[in-house]
Amino acid sequence: MNAPTTFDGGMIGRPTPRIDGRLKVTGTACYPSDFPLEDTAYAYLVTSAIARGRIKAIHLEEAQQVEGVLDILTYENTKGKVRKVRAFSGGGYTSTTIMPMDSPKVWHDGQIVAVVVAETYEAAREAAHKVHVEYDERKPKPGFDKRRPQPRQISNPLSSSDPQTGDAETAFQHADVKVEAYYTTPTQHHNPIELFTTTCTWSGDQLTIYEPSQFVHGLKNGVAKQLNMNPEKVRVISPFVGGAFGSKAALTPRTAFVALAAKRLNRPVKLVPTRSQSFDVSTYRAETQHLVKLGADRNGRLTSLHHEGWEVSSRPDNYKVAGTETTSLLYACPNIYTKVHIVHADRNTPGFMRSPAEVPYVYALESAMDELATALGMDPVELRRINDTMVNPIDQKPYSSRALMACYDRAAEAFGWSKRNPEPGSMHDGDWLIGWGCATACYPTNVAPAQARVTLAPNGRARVQTAGHDIGTGAYTAIALTAADRLGVPLENVNVELGDSSLPPAPVAGGSNATASICNAVAMACDEIRERLAQGAVHADGQLAGADPGDLRLSQGKLVAPDGKSEPLKEAIMRLGFGPVEAHAKYTPEIASAPVKLMGHKLIEGGISAMTSGSSVKDHVQYAFGAEFVEVRIHKRTREIRVPRIVGAFAAGRIVSPTTARSQLLGGLIWGVASALHEATEIDERVARYVNDDLAEYLIPVCADIKDVEVIFVPEEDHQVNALGIKGLGELGNVGTNAAVANAVYHATGRRIRDLPIRIEDLL
Amino acid sequence: MRPFSYDRAHDLASAIRAASAQVEVQNRAPIQFLAGGTNLLDLMKIDVMRPERLVDINPLEDSLSEIVADGDGLRLGGLARMSTVAHHPDVEKNYPVLSQSLKLAASAQLRNMASLAGNVLQRTRCSYFRDVSWGACNKREPGSGCAAIGGVNRKHAVLGTSPHCIATYPGDFAQALIALDATVEITGPKGERRIPVHELHRLPGDTPHIENTLAAGEIITAFQIPRKAWAKRSLYLKVRDRESYEFAVASAAVALDLADGVVRDVRIALGGVATIPWRAVAAEEVLKGKPLTEDIARSAAEAAFEPARTHGENDFKPELGRNTLVRALLDAAKLEA
Ligand SMILES: Cc1cc2nc3c(=O)[nH]c(=O)nc-3n(C[C@H](O)[C@H](O)[C@H](O)COP(=O)(O)OP(=O)(O)OC[C@H]3O[C@@H](n4cnc5c(N)ncnc54)[C@H](O)[C@@H]3O)c2cc1C
Ligand code: SF4
């Protein structure tokens, strides 16, 4: 593993085991549903068994007989109690504009139709099973039409941002070499191990919500809007999150009902939905279809790129991920046409899932690139090299940095790519066919306004407070390293507090922006402390009297001048008054647009992320890159597909916390294998209902499926992206893997499988 | 889950007495025996099984979980845990198909809890059966229909199906027992009886809710495996979507008595493709007396899947099943006897 370049103190970039690791493995970490609250009552959801129609009647008599039942919420008693709020994807708060229990209408399978509250979980569950709902059922539309292409929607010029340049169709007609194919990706669910729990408790008019969240300020403000409350009366607590992957970013409908139930009973109410219910009460990655047409000259230079995508959304919401934003700027090409269409169906509204846009769209493009390499008789790595670009081909804006080919070269070498026989089906080991494939990974470097409060005590202990989130990513560690580095104190001296809406606001832990946004805010606060201590020191008559305050650094518990003169921290702090010195920093991204520069902190305080995307910066584009190589083995008779080896090389600017960053990329690569070979939510098309809604049936790899995984960091310095030079990488790892696996399957068998996941039956 | 009462059995007779008062067949009875509980409790939590009373037979562990291996064969107590049997040196050495089928099943934690009898009696993983919000499931609600026909049925059976149910029998161990011609020992209100393992499970026909031939109150006390020439040259091949902790998409238990490359005798049972642990008699007949070549193995596999009926998503299963059997037979032929 490469040690990225480091700052003075050298804590940023130091390999460090996650600082909350011990709490987690000893079970001491308090996840939101772990907080003990006296006199808690338990909620259990009743969810709809149809996807489209109306509730005719709800019979509660049998359920109410169950001993211990306290209350049952249905639309009859909650109607009008929850106000409609704009969806997150439209600049609001909620995952969906569907309002369950506001009317008898059923929009999708698994919609919440009743909430049973009882003295115990068991009683609530038993009673929930005894709630009988009668429906007026109508025939639902489950998703895509059977035909290809899907209907092309009439575009709405206001909402459309389909990047295009030149004349792709004509260039395609005249291209020397062409490929044209449809690709599909399936419905997928995040399935974080920690379920979608919510516990609400009221103290007078003050509501406290314990809920795993990727955005406590969003949750707080969203619930306040829904319940018509002053946001300052709502507090959200979520110090640890047991996996989220996007599913805990937006406010989902369940929360308000738990708050209502707690209010009605005047006692805390806890909800732990089942795994099966989790498929419907939160969001998911909708299935996608793609038409990709590539044209190239005989040397492999792209002359035409056409990428059209279709995505499923719910009836009322226009949710889409529109990854053409990324696939249109990946390679040099003079003629590009892209278009994204939404197909509405009787389904719950989809939402962000780890690399929402890149996973499906880059899969399609990178598969097509491999097909083009085959058509050209060219090595797939060389095809990427020939089409590498330092500018966005749509508008010629330069990349702030782009180390794609360095990643390819490092990964190819580690993988042993030069030993590959390009002939499909040519490599084997006994009865196992071997295939090697590769693909590009990329992810925009997004940054958002963030705030942090840092206090430094005379004894050298630091406290960092920000309403950021550690969703398992290692945020606690990255933030602590940043503070330790900037304050010149040992890591153990830094205490980080996250996941509480009473702390200074931070953006959603999504879009891989958190490390960049929050660490910059933390560094600013630390620098302010340094500045104040330095000003004090140079104007007092100590060791540092008369020094240039700008030259002083905090290091090893001292304030130090370049000539070696220093003053103990204690002295420097005490000089400023009693107790610790405190700074509250408000970081606004350098790349932010003028309105965000003006309003960004108002927005974030109101629970709106105001994130600037790496593809929409004014004068450049900023992305992290990677190259991924996989080996597949496929049994020649029974066609099981296994992945014994994965190598990924990544360039993502300054790596703040290499140990946890490596874990992110490792996990991403493994997830990529899951997504290529295992994960798919099956839908019964007759009724638009999810069928395999538990972890026994929704497959992900187990330990035995994953053998060697190597993560390589390619050093990269980029100070255009933000002051600290950080590019997010939480969602980078799983971007190229789908295509790399599919390309390897082609190499092993000569069979091009374009519909994911790839399973035994595809290769028989 | 619904409230239920719980008793611990003190001896075999009282356990049987406790359970025999009921009218229905054992797998639907209001009184259920509790062994490892890994299937029963699971189904109770999701409201699929709603017994009124559980009779915990774990206190009988001393008498019901012995493993005896001698010159005549092997006797495995019905309450013996999967993991204990899987790693028993005699089983590993002389009855490899048994050991392999157990090691390849479920997960280490489950194998530590689960009993052999419970394993053999485990119920289908059909998603429609396991979720009560689906109205149509003849196995759960007789006469309600079958949602899997015309629905999501990639994992469903192609052999032994009926228009009323196409659910796959999900286990692995029963196939291994059948391949070794094992018998099951049963004690019930009417005394003891023994039947071949391949007579324990019932085809769905028009009563898919009746899964086996156990009468109310009958307990499986042991499995008896004869020491035959084929036992040592036996194996279990399990083909699945991931490397571990997953049910078979197709599997084959094969026991081969081979002399100079010629099949003297053979027993085959298939998993993942049939509604019950499926003995492939037709395939055995093709092989007997023939040299075990790839072509003969293929013909045997063709014969095994000749009666297959597919339902859309599982159209691939006969081909996969054939390939699985061919691979298993050729691999078995390479074993030391
Ligand atoms: C996630 C998961 C994955 C799994 N994967 C596999 C797999 O790959 N392969 C595989 O084969 N299995 C698999 N299993 C199934 C597992 O092996 C069974 O659940 C287990 O073997 C059942 O044994 P038990 O002792 O726990 O049975 P229990 O749950 O206690 O009992 C099951 C049934 O048998 C009855 N019963 C139990 N003992 C007796 C007896 N002695 N006489 C009469 N009736 C009795 C009970 O009344 C009950 O109806 C898996 C299970 C899970 C949960
Ligand atoms: S296959 Fe059998 S178990 Fe599955 S739904 Fe049909 S009847 Fe029920």
C-alpha cells in the first residue's frame, strides 16, 4: 500500500485501525435502537399485501384482543396528521412523496397500512399477524415492459440534463468498427445488517428520535415539517450506523408514525421492522436498461458514443440516477448522444444506493468498451489508453486531475495481465475455465458545506463535534486523524462526537462527500485555534514573543516556531483565559456555486445538503478514478462462477485514513462481485411484489466466495478539489466491478452476458 | 409467532404419548417435536407454522444421538447433530457422501444445532410458502392454489411435481442416505417400524401439505446405513449460486460399486431439482453393467431427467441436473474404493 503524501504533523495519511473498532467488537457501541428508555412500548408494522388498489376495510378486533396491545394506527386515525414534504431528490427531505396511512390508497407492495403498538415486541407481532385487511385490488404494473426498447418519454427540457455533443448518429453510421447492445441491471436492495429502526420519545413538546441516519439534520428538519413543529424541538440521535449504503439518507415514512404513536401513548415507542419489511419501507436500486452504441476508427479512437438509459420509478416520483452525466465524460469522443427515460410502475420509490448513477451506467459503458476491444482485436487496457482524456468531451472543461491510466498500469502489473491469452475460452485449470477481465471505476468528487466545533483543553485533549455520520466508513477515524494532525496532539487525545442533530450541522453521508467536507471544516476549526494561540503567543513575553504568528505550528503538544523555539500548549491556552479554547468553523467548498457560497450554511442548518457535484463545477470537472481486474473461474460442466482474485488500483487524492479507506475499497470490490453474480430482488410480475425478501434468498457473497482482494493506492495530489485535496472514495470501489466480472466471464467462455446478475443458467 | 405451550420430554414413551393425541399428519400437527429448532422456530416466527404445543425432545439426547459404526454398517441417532456426524472419522472415511452432504449444508452454527431427523424433515424454502401474505399456497393452505406456478420459480422442482405444488425439497443429507440405501427407524404410538429412507417423503400429488409418511406422534429414532461395496466410493456434489451457506440449485449423491471400470452397482439420489429427495432409478439401470464412460454417464443423466417438467424460470434445471450427475459420476469413478 502506498503511503500518500502527508502534511507536517503526519497524522493525516497514517494507517490507523478504526478508533471505534473496540467499541464495536465488544458490543459497547450504542446503535440507535440500543438506547435504553424506560417504559418503552413496541411497534410492529402491518404492510400491504397488494401493490395497487385501495383498502376496503381493516379489521382490528382480533388484534385488539391480544394481551398487551396498546394502540393501532391506521389511516382512519392518522389521516391528515402527517404533512406532505418535498422529496430529497427534489431538494426536500423524504425518500418518497407517497404518503402511507393518509388515505386508503395503496401505491406499492409492502406499504405501511397499520402500526400496532404493544407492551412487548412479541405481543405487537402477534397482533399484527391478526390484523385483517380487505383490499380492492387492481392490476399493477411491475416495472419495465417486456419489449425493448422501453417507451421513450417525452423529455421535459427543464428537468433534463442529457449531455450531448456533435452528431452521434451520423458518426455511428460511418464508423469503421461498431458495437451496439442492450444491457440490464436488476432491482437491488441495500440490506444493511442494522434494520430500519426508529425509537421516539417525547418530553413535553420536545421530540427525540433515535434512528440510524446518514443525515441527522435532514431527518430533524424533515420530521419537524411533517409534524408541523419548530425544528429546534426535534433532536435526532444516531452515533453509530450499522450499514446504510444510501438507504438511511432520506427520511422514510415510518418515522412520523412512530413519533405519532409515542405522542398518543405518552411513552417511548420503538420500532424494529423485519428484514422482509425493509424491502419496502426504505428505498432500493431500481432496475435499469441501457442501449449503448459505440463507433470507433480502426485505431480504436472513439468517434461516436450513444448511451440511452431507462429507469423504473414509482407512480408519483420522478426519481432517476441518470448516470450518463458520468458516462459522457469518461472517454474522448467528438460525438456523444445521451438520454435517460423514466418508466413509472406500481412500486415504492427507488433511492440512492452506493454509487447510484455509476454502478448501472458505467457497467453498461464498460461492457460495451470490452465488446469494442474485442471487435477491434485490441487489448482492453490499450483501448482505454487510446481514449483517455484530460477534458470533459462535452464542454472541454479540464479534469482537476485524472490518473486513470496510472491506475490501469499499476493494477495490470499486480494482476499479471500481460500473461493473459486474449482468446476467449483459452485459459483453464483442470475442469475450470479461467477468464480475466477489467474495467474502469470512477466517482465524482462531491463536496458540501459543513460545520465543526473543536475545543482544545490545556491538558492537550481535543474534542471534535460535528453532526457528521460514521456509517461504517471510518469517519470517526478520519476526523480524529485530521484533528490530531492539525492540533499536534496524539490521536488518543482526540474525542470525536458525531451523529447528533444538536451538534454543528454536516452534510448527508452520501455522494462520498463526507470526508472531504467534514475534514476541511475540522481543519479550519483547528487552524483557527492555532491562529488564536499563535496571536496570543507572539504578543506575550514568552519564548515566542515577536515571532510571525503565521509561522507557528502545533506539534507534539507544543506551539513551535520554525527556528525550534516553542511553548507548551498549556501555557499557550491558559494565556487566552480559563479552560479550553474553542472554535466553530463553517467550511464552504471552494468549488461551490455563488448561491451555495451565499446560502450554503443556511441550507445545511435547515437540513438540505447543498452538495456540489464533481461533474457540475464551474471551470473544471473533478473525479476519482480506479482500474479493476478480476479473475473468474467457471466449471466446464456445471457452470458455477467463482471469483478467486480481484485487484483494484485507485487514485483518490489525499488518503486521510488509509486503513479505513482500504476497507471501503475492499468492501466496494466485494460488493461489485455481489452485484455482478448474486444480488437481485425478484419481482412477481403478476402482482408487482418482491419475492426473495430476506437474506436467505437475497444472495450476497459469503466469506468462502471471496479469496484474494488487493487494493492499491496510486498517489495523487489535487488541490483544486478542496483545500485538503481529498477526493471521496466510499463509492468508488464498486463501480467498475460489474463490468470487470462480465468481461472476465466473456473471456472465460466466449459468452457475452449483458443482463445482470450472471448466473449458472446463463452459461449452460 | 403465536403463543404456544412448551414441554420437555422425559422419555421416549412420554414424548410419543404427548404428541399422539392429535388427529392430523405430523408435519401439520398442533403438537410438534422440537429438536434443533432451526427450521421449526424459524417457521413459527414467520407465522407459517402455528403449533399449539412443542415437545422438546432434546432431553432424550443421550439415547437418541449415538453414532455406532461396526462391520455391518452405521447407526446414527435421530438427534445426533449434523456437525458431530459430519466430522466423525468413521463417517468421513467409509461413508464420504454422508459427511460431505452434511458439511456442505447450512452454516457451522446451524450444523451445531440441527439434528439429523430435523434435517431430513425440513420443509421447503419456496418463498411463497414462507411468506403468509401470499394467499395461494397449497402446502400451507390446502386448496388455495400455487403461486409458484407462473411466478418466481427458478429454485423450484422439475421432478416429482404436480399441478398443485412444485416446491423443491431443499435438504442434502436425505439424498446421501438414499444413495447408501439407508433405513429410518421410527417409534410411535403403535410401536416401532422401519422403512427405507426413500419411502419417508411423499410426492406432492394433490396433497402437498402432507410431506411424509410419519403418523401423528411418530419419532425418528435413528438411521441405519448398511456397509455395502458402494459406500466408500461415494460422493455428494452440490452446485449452488455461491460457495457456502446456500441450498443446492442441483445436487447429486452417488454411490458406486465399480470393478475394472465397469459399474457393478450404483445408487443415485438427486437434490435441488425434485419435490422429494429423488432416487434416480432409471439412471442407475442405464449404468449397471456398463463401463463408466462420459457417454454412458450422459445417457444415465438423460434417463434421470426424462420425466422432468419445467415452469419457466427453472427451464435450465434439467440441463444443469444432467451436467451435475455426469460430473458426479465421473468424479466418483476417480475415487479410491
Ligand atoms: C439459512 C439456512 C440455510 C440452510 N441451508 C441448508 C442446506 O444447505 N442444506 C440442508 O440440508 N439444510 C439447510 N438448512 C436447514 C437445516 O439443516 C435444518 O433447519 C435443520 O437440519 C433442521 O434440524 P433441526 O434439528 O433444527 O429441526 P427442527 O427445526 O427442530 O425440526 C424440524 C421438523 O422436524 C420435526 N422433528 C425434529 N426431530 C424429529 C424427530 N426425531 N422425529 C420426528 N420429527 C422430528 C420437528 O417437529 C419439525 O417439524 C438451512 C437452514 C437455514 C436456516
Ligand atoms: S410450490 Fe408448493 S409450496 Fe410453493 S407456493 Fe406452490 S404449493 Fe406452495
